[in-house]
Amino acid sequence: MRNPIHPPVPGSDAAELLQKRALASHERLDSLRFGVPEGEEISGLRRLVRESWQRSARLQANPDVAEAPLAMDQDELEEYRRRHPLAAIMPVIKKLLVQPSHDSGLLVAVGDDVGRLLWVDGDPVMQRRAEGMMFVAGADWSEASVGTSAPGTALALDRSIQISGAEHFKRSVHPWSCTAVPFHDPDSGAVLGVVDITGTETAVAPHTLSLVEATVAAAQAQLRIERLQLAAAVREKPRRRSPAATTNQALYRNSLQLLGRDQALLSIDGRTVSLSARHSEILAILGSHPDGLSAEDLCTQLYPGDGSSVTLRAEMVRLRKVLHELSPGAVPESRPYRLPVELLPDSGQVLSCLQRGAHRIALEIYKGAVLPRSEAPGVVQLRERVSHLLREALLSDGSVDSLLKYAELPEAKYDVDLRLAVLKLLPPRSPKRAAVVADLERIDTELTA
């Protein structure tokens, strides 16, 4: 049997055979969960589903728990949705997907970049049925929580996906099928979330995937247009925040780019500034401690030797001036030193992806070490943590292509174990083996010299 990227056409003999084989694999799923190596017990699944089941088992998702966990209560959900960039594109989603689905037996869900559902709408009867498995706003549908599903697996792979019936890891979801497409930031390309259609067999029809992909493309274009309009409004009134700027702060995720650069880029409300090396270190450290740090603790993490609180205060005065010009609401607080705005460091995105098993997305985000030349103890600790966790995830679960891509990074230039892992995965006659062997010889020569 072929291992297609998408499930067979619903109602066909191939689709029926796929379901029988998936159900047979479920009967032996416990052996997979308890560490039996890959083999015949999951050979009836499509490759991407089989690999997702393996990730789900390693992440200790439980197929016998009927309900997904609730990640946010109603108050948290409302506040989070209000501030999330995807809130701005919901009118597009509702017009193109939600309204047509009300009498079609389908549900439309929009989730964030870690798999938490933020909006679930559509056929009222199906909504009531879906509550039984907690397919509701505020629930966590990442692979780490529920195993293989279209929303969680689309995020783990950063690609469109369709999951049919018994291909779901969680057995309570077997009556359902779903199609999901990741939603990318139109400017940075970072994953902002996922758009999903869930329902009966029609949810995995070929035209359903095309519809969701077209809707996501339209929504991404709309978000880009609204940002351009906001930027124009801000330029017209540079000294005074316009109503448009205040209303549409949620169009952006405040971010801090630390990976592979010596001077961080800080973006707040759509405005970006390049920071000095020292200010980059301060924000990298404060961004890792949302509850704040005392002056003494910040000195310890900032200066390799005995840091002076007087020197720190002088740096903070300069940093506050830079941030005030960018956005007055971003000026750090003191006692303790703390950022009043939520920042999304790219290093934090990598760690979040690794935590949910999405190492491919983590590698795409990872542009190099955190502030590679910094000697600040807090930055060194963050740098080593991100680098170590990414490397370990790739060595334990990475494909050949992922390992080879990681090998191109400066920090992997002399990584012998990484290249030996690639040789172990490559078929004996693969043309890629010669380049890896040559790279190992190069390492041996340079280290010997």
C-alpha cells in the first residue's frame, strides 16, 4: 500500500482499507507507548501519521483519555484572544468558512501557535457533540496533549494536513475527521496559529483542503493590509498615538530577535529598533524572567565578574530612553526590574516548539546561537539551554534533512556525533553519504592540525 500525504478520497475502497488498518494498529498501540521499536505494529499507517503516533507516544499523550485538557478559563481566554494577532482576521474566517459551515455538519476552529483552540464555531449540533471530547475554545489540542490530530500535527510539521477517523491517536476522536492549515505571520513568516475544519468524512475531502488553504492565504493578506494601514496612521501622527494604533495593537506580536545576531532586534506595535549589545543582553535576561529581577540578581546575570549596581542603573537609564522613543508603555519597571509588555523572544519560540515535539519548526526558527558573542552569565545559560535542547531533540527524533540542515550551523561545524547519526540513518547507497564522510575527514584533519 502506498503511503500518501493525504488520506484517500472519503467513501472509496482505499479509504475503508486505511481505516481498517488504522484500527488494527490501535489494537497494538500500547506496545508502541511502552517503548517497542518501530515495526509491523504500526506498518498500516501513512508515514506522517505513523511518525506522529511515535511523537505522541514519546510525549506521553494518552489515547484512552476521552477529553482534551482545558488550558485557559473563560477570563484568560477572552483576554488572550483580544490581544492575539489572529483576532484581526476572524471576520475573514467567519465569512469564508464559518458562515457556510453552519448547516453543513462541520466545525471551524482557530488555534494559537502551541495548539490551544481560541475560537470554535459552526454547525450547532456538531458543536454540542464536540464538547464531549473537549473540542472547545480554551482546550489544548497539541500533539503533546491529545496526540495526532489535524491542528496539533499541522503545527508540529508546519504544513497542511488531513487526519481521517482512526488515524487520530485519541480513540474518542475516531468518529471525526479534520483538515488543518498553519497560519504564518505575513511579515516574519513565524507560525501564529492554525485554522482547522472538523466534522464527518467531508472534512477530509480534497476540496476542503483547498478551501482552508485559500482562506488562510486570504486572511494572511488581510492581516498584512491592516498592518500597512496601521503603519500609515502612525506615520501621520508620529508624536501622538492614533486611535488606529491603540485599537490595533493586537495586529502584532511584540518580539525580540536574539538568534544568530550580536545585536538584538526589538519590535513593539509594529516598530522595530536595533539594540546595543548591552541592551540586547538586558532584554534577553528580563525576557526570560517575566516576574522580574532585583538589581543584585540582574547584575549577577549581566556581568561576568562583580557587577556594579551603579553601572547597571546607568545602562537602565539609557535603555529606558531607547524604549520610550519606541513605545512609552514598554519602559522597564524597577524594584524589581521587569518588562511591562509581553515579549516573544525567538529563543522562547524555539523552546516552545521543542516542548511540543515540533523540532522541524524549531530548526526553521533557529538562526544560530543566542547573542553568540555575549559573555553575560544569564545569556550564556540561555544560549546553552536552547542549543543543547535543540541538538538533543534532533539527535533523538530528527530526519536526515533536519540533521544535515543543523550541521550547517556554526556551532555544529565540528560535531562528529551529529554526522555519525546522519550516516546511521542514510541508506547504504545514498549519494549523500559521500559528503558526510568527507565532512568527517575534514573535521579529523582540522582537529589534528
